[in-house]
Amino acid sequence: MKILITGGAGFIGSHLCDYLIKENNHVVVVDNLSLGKEENIKHLLNNKNFKFYKQEILDNKGMREIFTKEKFDIVFHLAANSDIAKSRLDPSVDFNNTFMTTYTVLNLMKEFNVKKLVFASTSAIYGETTTVLNENYGPLFPVSLYGAAKLASEGFITAFGENYGIQVWITRFPNVIGERATHGVILDFIKKLKANPKELTVLGNGEQNKPYIYVKDLVEAIIYVWTHSNEKINCYNIGVETRTKVKDIARMTIKEMNLDATIKYSGGDRGWIGDVPEFKYDLTKIHALGWKAKFTSDEAVLKSVKYILQQLEERRNKK
């Protein structure tokens, strides 16, 4: 298949590229490299089945040229602003980079008659609730601008699907961690401990409790949903059955760095305005489809901490 991956040089997108190339697909990546990195896909640049365009999605002329040339069978739309905390400083970031990128891609699919879309959504659309979250939960009141932009995107996606015959796969996932991560709690803790090995400041009270999924588990789940469900609109929560508290991530990070740092909490039940301190997915639907994560939340956290530390050590040794 000729596949477009928007945001394909990013953390999740680059792993998706690896998987789809391995399955002998023709993969085209569009990424402006604002969050993605060319080094994430450097190993693919000489592959005859891979092509990379450094391109702004909101540049309609440039995108139309790519769609005209490549003639895609399907779009995996991952491009978005993924740094929830920072987007609060400027609401236009999520409006443009999360919602308008989706709207632009949908219009291009309509114009060029591309009939299949896999969309990377998020647990942030659900907002803050103590209810175990299934795909039919509502009403949806997101508390972050990112969640609001993703929810608006889902609405336009399903409407385009109905009006223009586009088959849709919506995958809603929680915190994703692992190789090539560009931000997040683990990277933040490691940077803080590198700067001050004696004390780690943790935002909130450390009781924030969420599921963390390993990036390669996530990619396998996205592909599984796409290849094993065939409704007009297919929507699935992707996640793990367990959760990890922020205070435990802090302890694991300190231990793996062989430090004796004390943990200082800033207080309050969340890290920032727009943060959802606790949620839990109902994974009945995707489990019934036949997919389950290989790694628990704690295992994913530990793998990620070890990998990031190893990567930092390798970079230090190269200097």
C-alpha cells in the first residue's frame, strides 16, 4: 500500500514507519520537524519504499503537490502538538497544530479521493472523571486544549467519513513512553536529576495515577485495530490494565540512576492546569478484538528509564 504518515518523524510516528516498512508497504512521511527529528527516520532514508518530505501540513499548495504525486491509499494522521502543558501558554498552538492539521488532511483526502484514515487520538478527550472510561462514555468535557482539539478533530473526522465515504479508525491512547520520546515525565525527571542529583522536584503530590504504554506495544495495537476491524467508523481505547503513580516513576528513575536523591513535591493533586491526575480505561473492546499489551505500566516505565539513560550515556561517550 502507499501510506502517508503525518508526523512520521516524531516519537510514535517513527516507530509506526519502522513497522509498516517491515511489512513491505510504501511509506511517505510528512513532518515539519518542529517536534519530530530527522534522526528518528535516518535509518530509513535509503530504503526504496520510504520517502520523506519536510513539509508544513497547513501549506495547502505544498500538500496538494504531494498528494498529486504520491496517490495515497491510506493516511495515518499523527501530526499534532503533543506537549499538553506548553500549549496552555498559547491556545493557537493546538488550534493550528492539532485541529487545523486534521481539517487540512481531511480536505485533501476528500479532494484526492483517499478513502481510509487512521487517526491518533487521546485519553485527554474524556476530560476529568472517576468513571472507568469506555469508548461510549459521555458527555466529553476535555480540560486541556490538546484534548479539546483532538475531540474537535474526531468530530470532523466522523462527519467527513459519513459525508464523503471515508472509512475511519480512531485510536485513543494514554501516556506513551519508550525510545525516541521528546518530552514527558521520565525525560523531565532525568534532566532534573542530571542538574541536581541530590533532590528531585515533582509537580503535584506524586499520587497522580495513570496507565503508561510502551511505544512498540502501542504501534502494534494501532496496526491491529486497523487490520482487524472493518466498520465504517472504528473507535478503540488502547492501553494497559495497570497504572503507575508519579511518585513511583520518581523512585524508579532515582534508583536506575544510582542516586540517593530526596523527592520534593510541589503540592496539589495535579502537575499543571489541564492535567488529568487520574484515569482508568475500560479495555474490554480491544481485548475482545484480540489485542493485549505485552508490558504492564510499570514495566513500560522501567524500560523507558533504562533506554533514555543508555541513550544519554552513548551520546556522552561519542563526544
